[in-house]
Amino acid sequence: MTALTLSTAAAPGLRADAIVIGVAKGAGSKAAGGLVVAPGAEAVDKAYDGRLAGVLETLGASGAEGEVTKLPAPAGFKAPLVVAVGLGAEPEKDADYDGEALRKAAGAAARALAGAKKAAFALPLTDAADAGAIAEGALLGAYSFDVYKESKGSGGNAKAKNGKAPLAEVAVLGGKPRDKEHKAAIARAIAVAEELNRARDLINMPPNDLNPASFAAEAQNVAKQHGIKVQILDEKALAKGGYGGILGVGGGSAAAPRLVKLTYTHSKGAKHLAFVGKGITYDSGGISLKPAGHNETMKCDMSGAAAVFAAVVAAARLGLEVNVTGWLALAENMPSGTAVRPGDVLRMYSGKTVEVLNTDAEGRLVLADALWAASEEKPDAIVDVATLTGAMVLALGNRTFGVMANDDAFRSAIVEAAEEVGEASWPMPLPEHLRKGMDSPTADIANMGERMGGGLVAGLFLREFVGEGITWAHLDIAGPAFNEGGPFGYTPKGGTGSGVRTLVRLAELTASGDLG
């Protein structure tokens, strides 16, 4: 993992491979449309006799978000290189750059500096929150996953594709290392980034190495390091307990399913949150086999469970005054002679029966069992996270997740929390008229309904398995969970860790009493 420090050192005298500064598209009348040098870069600009913006424009810089321009450091600097990263539009007068702009810029710079031993980030920094945003963006941007390359590493410390290791050390300039708020912001950034990167590692792991049992073993190992209680139900315990959904989905695979319960408690925790994650370690579609071209990335179908796992560990590392239970519903969905078939009826853990019309609508089946198990403890709220439907991707694209809930205020609170930490989300409805499409002549409910609005239908199905009177929300992260395109900002190609930061923020808000 990339090392990180908060420094008061002046940029010219700092020994590093590069100094990272920010530039933006001018908004003021004097520089409207032109390039402006952002706060934090004063020493570099002064060394260029105040002509840094002009030099960068000559090199083609525009200040666009994520744009990276490299130039030699001026005379007198111990670092040989200056890296100017675009922040997007300059804030209006008397306003500061927002945290997400800083995160994205720091992430883009960290990616561009792969192979460097140390970089000093002299981005705009006005308070502890800015320091945390820069730190988080740099740590997330420095991530790479190449443990299966010839030069092996370990997760974020592996050798990068271009033969260069990730940026080894980050110094955030302009902060106050001895200030309580700054220290807390940096500690939070490190904990959240490290756990989010752990989730990315799991998502990127090939399914021949990550199956329900190995995922459960990893969760157990990490959880015990942080004082989190672990309970693992194997296939025998699941059968004894009547977890028909998880067993049905996992029945076609040689790798048996698991249900993992992670329990973090705090002595001062007055509220209890339950997070439930879909953990299909590989999804072939089962008997309802996916068409060609849709199987190659299905190792990512456990992204919801990875997000829940990471969030619970992060909450423990941060010592949040809240009780958090994480449920990982783990199975592999494969076609075989023992696989569940279209037309089969499963008796779920809740006792409700489900007619399976499509075995590729399997995520809702494992979640249903876990949701009911979570409901039995009567938490103050349940949030499930899942790469659930292609319909949500069609509706919201590849970078935004949908939020459904049985409480409008809770849904709004989640959307606001996601925006605060830089995760794009959108509130979605649960139209009652779509429920009728899941009526079954054979069972209590079918696992499929109307094709149009399929993401909403899935949400309505899950709602059936939430205990009465419990506040619940569903995050469909099918779009942003796995990035098949090129990296951008602090987001890499492959597993992204979508949902982790939103869950952590929900836990923080609950701990502080700011979430109803």
C-alpha cells in the first residue's frame, strides 16, 4: 500500500520525485476560459516568474478535470518534476474546490506517477476535509492489481502493467500534522482507502481462486485482526437452517455456498445497522445461461459482498460508535445436473416460497435469505448492496448506482451521503403496480416479473424479505462496480469498490446521530 504523510514542508526544499499542483479553467473575468494556477502552487508559479499558467497553456494544458501535464521543475527545487493536474472549473469567488474535485485530481496524478518513489501533493487545501480528500484520492489512484503477472506483488503493491510499481509514497503539503482534525482526516482516508482497495482486490480475483469458501476464509482472517466477530454457515448449516435461496443458487457448483456474518460492536453504539451484500463469486447464469460476451467479467458479481466486508472492517478500524453487522451471501451460480432449474420452487429462509423462472435472476435469491436473517436481529436499518440488474445499467449508465427504499427519507439520506463522499447515485421508485407481475400460480412469488423496469422489479422482490417495520434500502451497483473502460480520476480499470464509501458514511452519520 502506498505510504502517506501530512507535511508542512515547503515545496522547493522537499526531496521527492515530483511536485503535484492543481490548475483549473478560469472563471473570473480576467481569466475567463483561460488557465489558472490553483492555490498551493504559489511557490512553483513564483519560480516561473508568475508565468506558469502561460507555460502550461503552451504545453497544451487546459485545466480540464483529470488532465495531467508534466514539466521540468524550476531551478532551486529539489524535485526534478512538476505535475500539473486539472481540477475542472475554477470555483466561484469566495468558494473553495470541492472534495471530489480534489480526490479526482489526486487520483489522476497518482496514476501518472506510477514508478515514482515519492510525490508531494501541493493541491488546494483549506481545511482537514481537503487534506483527507487529497489523501484518499492519491491512495485510491495509486492502486493496481497485478498479482497474476510474472512479477508478482500483493494487491495495491503489485507491479503495474507498464513495468512500474505504483507510487510508493505521498506527502500531502499544507496540512497540520499535529492538528487533531487533520490527523483524524488522514487516518480516516487511510482506513477507507485501504479497505476499499481490499474490496477491489477481491473483485479482481479470478473465480478459480475466489469461491465462497475462500472468500469466507479471507473475511474471517481479516475480521479477527480487527476485533470483528465472525460466524460462517457452510452448506450443512445452511441446509439445517432452511436457507433455500442460497442453497438453490449454489447447488449447481462444486464450490459450496456460504453465509458469513460479521459483527462489529462498540460499547457506546446506540444504533444498529445491517449491511447485506450479494456475493456471487462467479455467475454463469446457471441453466438460464448467459449469452456469449456476457460471461467474461462475471467474477465481479460479488462486488456487493466485497463492499459490505470492506465497510464493516473500515467501521471497526475507525472505532465508530455504532453497531454494524455485515452479511455476505456467497455462492457460485453454475449449470449442472444439480443446478436449480426454471420452474423449480425454493422455500426460502423466511418460509416464503419462490418459483424460479430465470436462474440468472439469482442474486435476489441469495439476498432474500440474508435479508431475512438480518431482519431477525431487528436492526435500526438494513442496506443491501448488489450488482443486481442489467436494467439498472441501462437506466443509469456505468457510473451511477440506483437507490431504492421502503422509506423516502432514508433513500434521500443515502443519496446525500453518496454525493458527500463522491459516489454517484440516483433515487429510484418502487412502483406498486409492478409487484403483480411476480405473482405465481405455484408459489408465493416468482423471481421474475415485468421485463420493463426490471431493476425496480428486483427491488420490489427484495422488499418482500425485509422484516416488518424495519427501514431498508437497496443499492443496485451493477453499473459502477466494474470498470471495463480506461481508468479515470481515482477509478482503475476493473473492480472499483463502489458502495464502500457510502456505507462507511452511513455508519458515521448513524454514530454521530445525524442519520435518523
